[in-house]
Amino acid sequence: MATTQMSLKLVVDKKMNRVVFAECGNDFVDVLLSFLTMPIGTIIRLTGKESKIGGMSTLYESAEDLDVNLLQTDACKKMLLHPRNASEEPCKNLKVNIDDTEPTKYYVCSWDCCVYKHELVSTFYNAKCRCGQSMKKQMIFNKKAECVASSKDGVFVKGTYMRFIIRDDLQVFPASMKATFTLLNELGISDASVLEERNVNIGAAEAASLLKASLISKSVFTDVFYPKKPKPLGAGIL
């Protein structure tokens, strides 16, 4: 898991104590877009089962508690609890990558069977081959030149000097004076004196919090960086 941090500029409504929008470059947008590549099992694991993301969290716990003897192979359990990200390779280049899934390896039951007969390969150790054997032999590939994005590009976003505005509900659009004024008008903010710029650091912990909040809230930045304080016990009681 990457440990690099990035700085994010938040524009805050001091009067309402809420984040109006964030301004950033493509590195942070890439991190947000990477959330869309994650399998639901990975999301639940990264955000913590205590987050209780509907019935999916309960389903994850059930899979975790299931006796392996009830499954086809013990590899089935790993497939369910640690699913693979189809964008694993590009996501390695994220400035902050919170997906800690182990790098993909490839297994066969035997070279003759899997490669020449059934033509099967598994990304999970001990999966069952069509012939009935367990796929335990790791395939070692000769390293070839990989397709990588240009150094002038991000992981998903083209170019490195683009600036973006991200609303509190994570709507993303290119930064411009027109876009900023439109957003402020939509939110009914006519007095710029209520606005204040604040910088926050985004590391793995903050990115995981944003991922979790994005699943249950439409005010993601506000909930993560300016959560409402609980009222004191008995407040409002006469």
C-alpha cells in the first residue's frame, strides 16, 4: 500500500460549516476514480465491516465465517474475501493506493493439463481444475514490456496540469471561473466572505475514510473533514 500523501485544497462555507468544493489536480481525481474499480468485497474489507454497508457487510461476514468444508475449495473463500481488481496494474501508479490486495500470481495444476488440454489458469492458489486436481503450480512468465501511461498523463486522467473542482457529493468537473460561479449560485452562496480555503493532507487513512463516506453520504468531504459533533447528553431537554 502506498504511503505517499497529497495536499487537497478545500473551500469551506464558514457560516454553514460545510465543504463547498475541493480543488485538486489529476492525482487526487485518479484516487477517487480508482474507487470505481474495486470489487465490493475489497471495499467492505478496506472500510471495515463495522461500517455496516447494508446487507453486503453481513454477507461478507457470513462468507468469512463459513466453514471451508462447505465450499468447493479453500481458494473459494479467498476469492470471495480478497477479490481481484481488474485495474490492478494501472492502480499501482496511484499516488495513494489503498487497495492492499496481494499482487496477482497465476497457477495451474500441471503444465500439460492446464496449458495444453483444458487451457485453464487461476489467479488463486489451490483452485480446482476441470480435471479435478488442485491448481498449485505457479506459472512464471518472462517479463515483457508493459503498457504504461505516458509520463505526461495520470492513471485514468489525461495530462498532469489539469485542475478539477469536486463538489461535496463527488461530482467532478474541470476547474474554471464559470464552473465555480455556477456551483456557488446553485448552493445559494452570494457572499464570498463566508468562504475560506483550507488545506488537508490525504494519505491512505483519509482515502479509506472518503471511500467509506462515498457509499453512505452525499456530503463526503464535509462528513470526513468536518463531521457534526454529537449534542451533549440532555441538550435541548427542559
